[in-house]
Amino acid sequence: MTLLSPRNEPKALHEQRSLWVIRVWEEDGLRPQGEGPVEWILLTSVPTSTLQEAWERVSWYAHRWIVPERPATQVIEPELLAVVAACAKPDASLMTLSTFWTEVARLGGFLARRSDGSPGWKPLWKGWLHVQTLLEGVHLAFHLHL
């Protein structure tokens, strides 16, 4: 799909972006009774031309923090979850993906006040780098046998 720049944006006049569109849906009968199947339309700037690449992009989407109530233990690696839980103090087994990513963002400076809304990418990225540094320390401590 080709996405054109907004008409009222003079700086981006005639600028185009290539996007790939991935449609994902659940088969009937996989959801609890009374709930219809879920369908997603994913847009990505990452070139996607094979089925394997499409499923990889879907996997990325499933890891996003905005997928609310899914338990973090289903998606996040145990050692990574343990590091974030140790910093945030909630029980790792009770964390949802939303809670996990909010706590990562807090480590990057997000205040998480009621009026703040969702964290932006800057505190998420800063928090992610901090978590990676902590995780590297955990690995070093394990190998040093302190």
C-alpha cells in the first residue's frame, strides 16, 4: 500500500510511504460462546512478502504493551519479567502486558499519573535500555558466582 502525505502539509508535499498490510483473523469457534472472532488489520513499514514474515510481524504486534489483559508470563521471557518485577515490586505472575510496559516506561522516566495517559516511545525506549543493562548485570553476576 502506498500512503500519501497529508494535503495540508507543505513540507511533505508529494511524499509517499510504502506500507505493508497484514490481515489476521480468528477462525469461528475458537472464541468463548457469545464472542465473535477477532480480526486485525496491521500496517507495517517493514517489508513483508512471505507468510513467515507476516507471522513474525503478527508476533511483534502480540508483544505490544497496548494489548491490555494478556498475562505477561505468556509473552515475556521469565528473566526479563523477573528483572522488571524486582524493580516495580508487583508479583511477576500477576503482571499483564500493559503493567509490564508501564513499569518499563517508569524506569525511563514516565510518571504514570492518572492524567498522564499511555507512555510515549521515549520513556519506553529509555526504560528498555535500563532493563537491558540490569539484565546484563544479572547475567554477569550469575557467571561470577558471587
